[in-house]
Amino acid sequence: MAAASGLKPILKGLSFALVGLLIGAGLGLLFTSLTNRPSTEPVIVLGYVFALLGWLLGVGLWDAWGREWVGLPVQGEAGHDWRRFFRFTTDHKIIGVQYLVTFVVVMLLAGIASVLMRVELMAPGKNILGPNEFNTTMSLHGIMMIAVAVATIIGGFANFLLPLMIGADDVAFPRINALSYWIIPPVAVLLLLTPFFGGFDSGWTAYPPLSVINAHGQLLFLLAFLTFGVSSILGGLNFLTTIIKLRAPGMTWGRLPIFVWSIFAAALISLTATQFVAYGLLMIILDRVVGMSFFRASEGGNPLLYEHIFWFYSHPAVYIMILPAFGIALEVLTHFSRKPLFAYKWVVGAFLGIVGLSFIVWAHHLYTSGMPNSLHIPFMVTTELISIPTGVVFLAALGTIWMGRLWLTTPMLFAIAFVFNFLIGGVTGIFLADVPTDIQLQDNYFVVAHFHYTIMGGEIFAIMAGLYYWFPKVTGRMYHEKLGKVHFWSMFLTYNVTFLAMFWAGIQGMNRRVADYIPDLAGINLFVSIASFFLAASFLILVYNLVRSWARGTVASASPWRARTLEWQTSSPPPLENFPHPPVVVGHPYDYGVPGSVHAAPAPVGGGSEDER
Amino acid sequence: MNRHALIVLLLWLLLAVVGEFLVVRLAPGMFPVVAAEEGEIVDNAFTFLMILAVPVLAFVLATLLYSLASFRSRGTPSQDGPPIHTNRPVLFVWFLATIGLTALMIVHPGITGMRELADRADREPDLVVKVETMRFGWRITYPEQKINTFQELVLPVGKHVRFEVTSLDVLHAFWVPAFRMKIDAVPGMVTTVHATPNRTGGFQNDPNFRLQCAELCGIGHSVMQVPVRVVEQKEFDAWAAQQSKLARRSN
Amino acid sequence: MHRTELPSKMRLGFIVFGVLIVIEIIEYVLGVNMKGGAWPLLAVLAVIGAWPIVQYFMHFTQLWRREE
Amino acid sequence: MVEATASHPVHDRLSINRLGLWLFIISDSFLFAALLSSRFFLQGVHRPAELNQPLGLVISIILVASSLTAYRSEMAAAHGDQRGFRNNILMTIGLGLLFIIGVGVEWREAFTHFPPSTGFGTIFFTLTGVHASHVLSGLILLGIVLFLGRKGRFTSGSYWGVEGAVKYWHFVDVAWVFIYPTLYLVS
């Protein structure tokens, strides 16, 4: 009974979505009958668009927002128990938890997909998945992990922490924030439905013409990705505005915690570049549904257009993933080395430099695509230039650890492992940026290993560091330190064994996205598969630790790490209004070891009280 | 400070020397068989990049390992570390090193390697092979010999070959692992790639002699491959003659 | 912004409108009559046309200029 | 887009809303940049002879005129002239509808000369279609503003709804300033 009332907004959203689905599908049928195009795709598109609108209105958009637009008073939400996590709430901390939990679940699902793939690849020939099933599994693994990589930090960590770290009471647009979360569940539903619509065998990159001619599952994927893009744009907009406008008094640009800077940089990319992938996906949808000719060669269409548009987003997108990971890693390294962040200003400059460069490197994904050879050298040069700002980040990491008082807790171990893994990811990136070597390595397991080193070894390790580091702040309880260390060592070792072996497979000529391979590669593939099973198992320790500690961990103090940044200056978990007395920032966040230095002082009582809601 | 730095320096040198030794000793045996002059350029570039990468890896590894060993605190640290905010000489050296390395790898093997490959591409080919791809097969045409086949790619050794690649349906990619050369097959477009096979061999003896699709094209992607055979010119001529006879007979 | 009189604001609107109309007609004449190579000129004219809208209609500088 | 709850102690709501809207506009202009670049990538500066250039000029002038009335309505609202504000919003909506009708006429012609399945038709219908969808959403926003304005929601001191909708409308106009020559005039 209680559960039903708690899930009321979701049930309402679902029923509205059903109504929308029927209306949209009806319109779609009307459209197909008028245009004599015998196709189910317009029905899917319109049905989905209306179902999405229905879902959003039902789940809370109408009550919290829509009513205002027709001149009615809005209805607020209430509740402090578990039900608040299932509502369209505007509290950034709840939205942060919603994001984090959602994407940890998505990560585990995508992890299961990867285990299925590795079972299939254990031996040549068919093991458990047919070719189409394999391709769908591989594509689902790809897009779900991309979503995890894009949204876990910006959506989860930044939502929970960024307003706290800059001393604000919420983000700039709390309702847009809620909207950008509640847009995500339909994405997950669509993706999980793709196997029932014939799957999609195009990978997450969805290159046309393949993605124009294959099963309806592809269309579901395109709509899902497009919807996710909308969420990503809204998130970027929200964080930029929040950082620019809502900093506490005294929180100058030079005093922003490095994590906030990294989100600022990533949000710039997410705000702008995402429009390009949205347009790329729209082109495929138009080709499929309305029969346009973006990619039909006989009408002057050209698949290279999609590749350019797609990578104009998707290369900067890896910096949406990795910049916040730099932020988390540097944040953790600083606090657990008990030393100021080395070369803070240079790191900020490096972040912004990476943002700038990220927009002019995209065509290094296209060295073997048949684009004009004259473009090879310019893109090779810009791509390799990225190693200079990235080098600054490494210098900062090493300079911070140097001579510190290293407190080797679980988050610190993950942050150090991040440096190691990302180093390998970065160095192998050079091999792919250089045209001569890339001609051989393009679309090869070397690429697979490389981007897993940057995204998994880099970002996911940083996410792990962040999960453990901020766990007491989010839940008010400590995680189990011993289990955390067991998780770290098992994950670190199995991870490296798995993916170092993949470099070898790539050099030996294993090309990527294949369900089958020549028998000569059987040994290395069996090795990778077995290692990957252990890697997958290590996540069970994480899940057990998180669930157990959230339920029964020891109660955490406000600042268990004695860290200086603002989120630790309020209770764990923080109250609804974040700071009982709005803080005033008076010093740098990382001045460890500077005698008498203070980052923030609570505002004088008289000044603060009138601002409380 | 100086003592720490000195130890890291020595550790770095040690790791770097061992690493370079391993690269130089092991690199030649790392790669699968290479059967084209262009492939050797690619492998040399790869080896050179490994030689460049080793000192970088060794430096970060030495610093990390030494810091972990000597700066770790037992339990909760009771006091903070020294408040070092930045260090101009270190930054200067670091920028010098990263900019220098970046410039080096752009010039060599990046630009020089590309130049070598481009020079070969400009050369007049001894043989032109047209490759049309479709899900999930290859139609290989020898215009001069007026033959075509779906079965295998046969090439004479020592001859500079230009492949003119196009696709009849979706994106594919022409890739022969033993040649290290790759180019996408794009519908509506002819892309070219070159190879000069310098070693005879065939798929039976070495699976790297295969023409493999390297761009995801659907359910048959992983099995979209045909054998490659590199033979002496005489043998190639005989094969071509036999093929054209077969073609006439079937007409 | 509230300080200046409404009529002068309205006059400004008409001036911007007039400029835009002139630009569009020039563009049209160029586009219809030039056989090729018109696009760089058109690109410049489009930027010149977009600027007054952004500046005077959308008050772009409002973003960093504090009013009142 | 309109966000009016939770006043923050440090910064005023209005400047936050403005920044948010501008960021949205910057984001959206990347979409139009992608659209324009695909025109040149696929079709170069090719332009079919059947393209109705005079009609293009007419609807461009209509849209620019609607920007003028939108500007006038915002200024009127800022000075508390409720009548002027409402009349100008109404005129803007009228001109916007006229623009949509113009696009509709063009589409009918285009279907016979270069349907969406052809190379140029693909570009033409996508560019005008994406732009028209922006016009439509602008019209909906202006409609809401008109409705709320009739209820007396906006005063000379508080008219963010008007300002936001009008800014968005101007942005749609700016986008057209670039689309118009790209589609109708380059050769």
C-alpha cells in the first residue's frame, strides 16, 4: 500500500505515456495511410514522441511546471522518506542520487552484456550468441556504457556536489534539472526494447547506410540516443549557469575547486557539441522514416557527412567523460596527499585548452574513411597537441603526491590507479593519432583496449574513487574500508590483465566488433575472456559494499576526511537548504599546510538568516 | 627533496633502460608476418613510438612507485604536507619535454611516415585491382586481365598494386593484415589504397594473408573475408590465364 | 534600460528593421544576378544582418553590463 | 525555460534566466551550424532552377517584420503599456503564421520539383522543416505569453516571460537570416 502511494508519480507517468503512445501511434497510422508509405516507422516515431511527452507530464512536469504556463498555481512535492527518490523533485541532492543509482544499475547491465560478449568470444565459432544477437549485445554494451560515462559524473556527482562545493543552495534551474533526469528512464526502456524489434547491429556509432537499412531496433536506438542528448544539453546548460551565477560570496574563479572547473569545461562541450550528434541521428531518422537521401549515393548522399557530424560530437564527448574524471582524481589526490593541488592555475588552463582542442580533432577517427588525404596532417597535428595540456594534468597529479602525506584509503588508491591507467590510455592514443600506425590499428582491438583504458581505466576508476570518497557525504554512513580495498585490488589487477591482453590481440590482427575470428587468435581471446570474468566479479564486491554500508554502515561525521572544500563544511547528508548559514569564502580550497589558512567561514548570523527559506 | 629526486631519477633511468632494451629485443617478434613494403613502414613507426613511449611510462611509474613507497603515512596523517603550490623550473622543464616529444612524434613517424606512404601512392601502379564490396563478399576485378573473382585475392610478388575500392551497399573496409593497409569502402565513392607485396605466401600457411572487412557491416561482418595469395609473377600469369579461360567457358 | 523614453526605443526598432530589409534586398539582387562566387559576399551580408538583431533586439550586451 | 521560483541570496533571478536562455540559444545555434554545413557538404552551392526565390524574399521580410513587432511588444511591456504589448504580440503571432503559410506554399511547389527523396530536396526540406519547427515552438511560447498577459501577469517591473519568448523569437529570425541566403541565393 505504502509502496503504491510512493510510486504514484511513476504510475501516473506510465499511464499518461500509454495515452500518448496511443495518440501518437494513431497519428502515425494516419500519416502512413495518407502518404502511401507502407512502413511502421512513422508509427514508432510519433508513438514514442507522444509517449515521452505523456510520461514527462504525468511524472511531474505538469504539476511542477506546466500549470504555471496556463496561469494555475504549481503544486510542490513533499516527503522525506524513500518516496522522494521516486518523485519529480527539484532538490539537486536527490536528483544526484537518482542519477547515481540509475547509472550504477545501467553500468551493471552493460557489464552483463560485456560478459555475454566475452563468453561468445571465448572460442571461435558460435558459442551462445548468433551474429545478430552478438552485434546487438555489443551495440547495447557500447551505448549503455557511453551513457554511463557521459552522465554518471555530470548527472550524478556534479548534481549532488557542485552546488555544495560553490556554496549554493541549489542549481540555477532546479526544474530543468529534474526534467533532465526524468527524461532518462524512457531512454533505458527504448534501449532494452531494441532486441524485441530485431535488435540493432550497427554499434553505438550507427554509421549509415547500415543504420538506414537494418531492423526497427535501430530506430529505437536512434530515438533513445536523441532523447539522451536532450538531457545532456539541459544538464550542461544548468551547470554552466550555476557555476557562473550562484557562487557563494568570495568564491572567485581562482578559488573554485578543481572538480567544479572540470565540470565547467565538460559542460561547455556538452552544451554545444551535443547538438551535432542530435542532428546526425536526425538525418538517419529522416532517411529511414521519410525516405530522404542524406546517405543514398545515387542522389548525391554521402555517409562521410554522418561520420564528420557524428565525430564532431563524439570526440569532444570523450572529454565530457574524462575532464570530470580528471577533476575527481585531482580532488581526491589533493585531499589525501594533504598538500595543495600542484600548479592549480595551469590545470585550469589545461582544461580549457583541452576544450578548445577537442573541437578540432574529430577527423582522426576518419583516417581510413576515404576523406581527402590533405586533411590527414592537420588533424594529426591537432590531435597530438592534446598531449600537452594532458601532460599538465599528469604533472599536477605527480606534483601533488610528491612529498605529501599519502593517506592510502580506497578512494586514494583508485585515484592513483587512475593516473597509471590513464597514462597507458594516453600513450597508446599516440599510436592511433599517428596516421601510419592508425592505418593498421583502426577498427582493431588495439582501439578497443585504448579507449577502455581511457574511459574504463580512466573515468570508471575515477568514478569509483568518487563513489567511495563522497559516499559518507551522500549517505551519511561510512563504507567498509577493508572491502573497499579488496575491491580495489581485485578490480585493478583483473582490469589491467584483461585490457593489456587486448592490446596484444589487436597487434596480432584481431579486428573489433566481430562475433567470430580466425582460429589463430583463440588463445589470446580465451585469456581475455577468463580475465574479464574475474573483472566482472570484482564489481559484486562493490555492490555488496555499497548496499551493506548504506543500510548498516557506521554513521559518518560531517567531515571524515578532514577535507577543506565546502561540501564537507555541512552535515552528512546535508540538510535541504545545504548550509544552515550560507558560507563566505575567504581563501583557497587547497591550502593544506599553510599555517592559519581558512577556505570558508560561515556568514555572520545576522546576514545569513534573512536568506533562509 | 634532493635525495628523493635523485632516487627517482635513478629509478627512472633503470626502468627506461630496461624498457628500451625489451622494446628493441622484442619488437621485431611482436608483429604478425609482414608481407608488403608499406607494412614495414607501419611496423617501423609502431616500434619508434614504443621507443618514445618507454621513457614517459618509466618516468610516471618511477615517480608513482617511489612516492607510494616513501611518502605514505601509516593510518590517518596527523599533519599536512609542505604547502608547495607550484614550481616554475619544474613546469618549464615539463613543458619543454612535452612540447618537444609532441613535435617529434608529429614529424617522425607521423609526417615522415605519411610522406613515404604518399610517395608510394603517387607511383605508377604495376597492377590495378578493383574491389567492390557487398554484404558479405568481395568482387575482385583485374581490369587489365579482364577477369573477376569472388573467391580469392591473388597478387604477384614485388609489384606495386593499386586497389580501387568501392561499396555497393553499406560501409565496409578493405584490410589485409599482412599488408597493414586499410581503407573504407564507401558507396558512391572510389577510395584507393596501395600495397607492394614483398613476400610470397597464402592464407593456408598464414592467416594474416586474408582480405578482411574492418568496418562493421551487419551480421556477416566477422566472416566477410577471403584468402589472399601472393605468388611469383609467372604463377600469377598462369592463374590469370586459367581464370579467363574459365570465364569464357561459362559464357 | 527603463530610463530612455519609449518613443525613441520604438524608433530604434524601425531603424533596425529598415537596415535589415535593405540588406535582404541587396542579398536577393546579388543572389539572382550573380552567376557564381556570390557566397562569400552573402556570408558577410548575413553576419552584418544578424548583428543588429543580436545587439539591439536581443540586448546581447545585457549579459555582462549591469543595469540600473 | 521560464524559471521563477527560489530566489537566491547572491544573484538575481532575472540575470540567471537571461544567461540560461542565452546558453540555450548558443547551443541551438550549433544545430543550425550543422544544418548549414551539411548543405555545403552534400550539395555544394548547387541550386535548382525551380527554386522560388521571390517567395523566399517575401517570407524573409515577413519574418524580419515579426521581429520588429516582437521588439515593440517587449518595449511596451517594459514601459507598462499593456495595450501596445498585447497588440504587438498579436501582430507577431499573425506574421509568424503568415511565415508558416509561406513555407507551406513553398513545400507544395517543392514536392513537385524536388521531393524529399532527391538530393536537394533532402537539404531543402530538412533546413526549412527544422526552422519551421522552431517557428512553431516560438508561436506556442508567444501564445502562452499573450494568454498570461491578458490575465495581467506581466508588469513593467516583471516581464521575464515576455522577454524570454521574444528573445527566442529573435533567435529564430537570426537563424533564418543565415538559412535564407544559404538555401535560396548561393550559386
